[in-house]
Amino acid sequence: MSRRRIGFWYRFAAVLCKPPLVILIKRDWRGMENIPADGGFITVVNHNSHLDPVAYAHFQYNSGRVPRFLAKSGLFKKGFVGAAMRGTGQIPVYRETTDALSAFRAAIDAVERGECVAFYPEGTITRDPGQWPMTGKTGAARVALQTRCPVIPVAQWGANELLPPYAKKPHLLPRKTHHVLAGPPLDLSRFYDKEMTPDLLKDATEVIMAAITRQLEEIRGEKAPETPYDPKRERIEQRRRTTAAVEPRRPGQHNGALREQEPQEEGQGK
């Protein structure tokens, strides 16, 4: 999509948002040459601040290829914000409803029309303690494999220093730098012409998340944890710890007594 087709609402949003962004944050943008000049494609981006969608949109707007984000459906119903979301062609996500698949279909349609769809594969702001990318959801991989469009991995860092995850007040000083590194298209051809099973989508998603993480390592100049943070695994572990903490004890016994008795009971059962 050329700049002349960006449209009124995106240009209007840029007029409102670019001046404060230029004032508040410096820019270290690399890899813009990897953004396709034409044709449909998707970008897959890490998410570590409520501010980074705006900061990242600035980067892509300047490339001449505006992104269509997948966003919560509630945002499309709120006055001016809703009008702007609809006018800029963002894609509503209806979670846990019969319309939940409509975002997937809309993303495919947008790519096939020659547009860019920007995915946050993590689905939410990272909960990793070090703000590294978490395990990803499979939506981006599904669209990529169905359309066989270019997939551009993008890492960003800096908006989270201006507005930390889940913080209500920004840290304005000293002035922060928004780092963006867009990589070359990923080679996902090994996943083509195969049944789109959950395991296949999971494997493709891991390739996507690994590429984003490598680029964030380059930006930050440090290594990410070997195992990505997995919110589902953490919830299971948290429930296990909670259950263990509240497990009822037998009258007149303490933890040590229970531990001593358990092997004897196991032996009796053999």
C-alpha cells in the first residue's frame, strides 16, 4: 500500500500522535528496508507497554505501509476512539464469542487485499519478569501459513521505559529512546503443504517468537532466558503451589510426620 492510499483517518491520527511522540521519545529505527513495498504481509511484534502500539505504528507509518492491528472489540464502541479505530481499518477481536473467528478471517482478507496486518503474538503485554517475549499464540502463524505471505519479525524496546507495563504514570525524564529492529521475512516454507494441526501451528509460532527474541537480544545487548515465559504453565504451577499450601493436615500431625509416613504407606500398597 503506497502512502497515497493511507487514508484520512490514518493521516489524522498521525497529525495528532506524531508531535508528542517526537517530543517524548528519541528514535533508533532499523530494518525499515525489510518492510515490503507492496503486496500483503504481516508483522509480528513483541508487546511490553500500553504505549508501544502507538510508538510502533509511528515506525510503520513512516515506512509508507500502515499496519492494521487486531484490537479488543470494545475499543470500537467508544466515541472518537471507536470512530478512529474503524476509520483506520483496525480489526476487532471478539473474545469468547461466536464471532471469535471473524478477526482471523478479516486478517486473511486484509492480507489478500495487499495490506499489512500487525500481530502481537503474545496476545497481551508480556508477563516475563525481564520483559522478554513470552510464548506466542498461533493466530499469526495460521494467517501466515494460509496466505503464504511474508512474515516480518519486529522487536521493539523503549516505550516500556517511558510507560512501564501496567503503570499508570509515564517516566518522562530522562528522555527515552524507542528502538525498533525489523528483520527480513521468515522462511516458513517447511510448514507449507501440511495439515494445519495444533502441533504444526505451535512449531511455526515458536519459529516466529524465536526470531523476535533474537532481535530483541540484539537491541538490548543481552541474552534472553533459554525457556520463554509461559503464562499457562505459570498458572498451573501457581495453582499447584496454592493447593500444596492449603492442603489439610491430619489431626495431631505436622508436615514432618506426614513426610515420614508417606513412604511407609506406599510400601504397604506393594
